Amino acid sequence: MSDWLEKLYETKAVELILYGRALGLGHAEAEDVLQESFVALMEKAERPEQPEHYLVRSFRNRALNYRRSLWRRFTREIESHRWFEKSSDESPTERAAMKCLTGLPVEQREVIVLKIWHQYTFEEIGGLLDISPNTAAGRYRYGLQKLKACVEGKNYERDELGEAIAIVATMPAGGEN
């Protein structure tokens, strides 16, 4: 495998599996689609102008086609309660936040994953999904509003740059413990 493909795999594989999960695939299904996407990229006669965007677009198309199968749909529905793999060290708050994320419409969940984990701009997301950047921004905004409402009574702890670093319970009114 050439160096650029290996580097692309190392930097994007985990993100694409998460993206596949956001699109409704099981973990193993997302891995299968990831492999198919890289095989297609390796079979291209020349390197795409924007390999990362080509890969994400190819992954998305393959994931959507993969979901259309009746058998795969049945398997996916059985596994849907485990959208993220649970780990023994995750907190109840993390589980609640993941549950809220899985409750979002696929269109909003997809944009949130592309924006936060892939760090794409709304223009890039619009290009990948064949929607306007404003539509992508709206899906992101509405999805975040729904997440906020879902984790009501929770607050994001922020670092000195204002970046969210954890979800913590808010203190009850009146400063009670």
C-alpha cells in the first residue's frame, strides 16, 4: 500500500467507523464498508484530487447501499440498542449522552458526527451530502438543540479555551449538594 493510503487509513478509519454507526450500521458492518471503500480507492488508476473527501463520499454511498438489504436491516435493528460499543469505564452521563445521540434523526446525527469528529465545515458537509451548507448548519443546530434538551439538567464543563470537555450534573437550585 502506498504511504498516502496508509496514512489516510490511519487517520480516517476510526472516524469512518463512527460515521457508519451514525448512519445506522453495526460496528462490523461499518468495518466491512470501510474495507470496501479502501479497496475501491486502491483500485483507482490515479489518486483522487481530494482523497479524504473521495473516501468519505465513497464510504457514505456504500453505507447507504449496504443498509438497503432486508437481511442487513433486520440485523441492524437487533443491534440498534448498542449504537456505540459500551465500555466498562463509561459513566452514566456518557451513556445518557450516547443514548440521546442515537435518538436524533439520522440526518442530524450524520451532520453532527461529520462536524465534530471529522471537523468538516458546513460547506464540505453540504458537498458530501448533496445539500446546501445552510441546510447542513440547520441540521447541526437543530440536532444540538435536541441533544441539549435530552440531557436537560446537565451542563458542559469547559476548558480555558471554551471547548466542551465533559458533561457534569448541574447543581440543584439554592446551592444544595
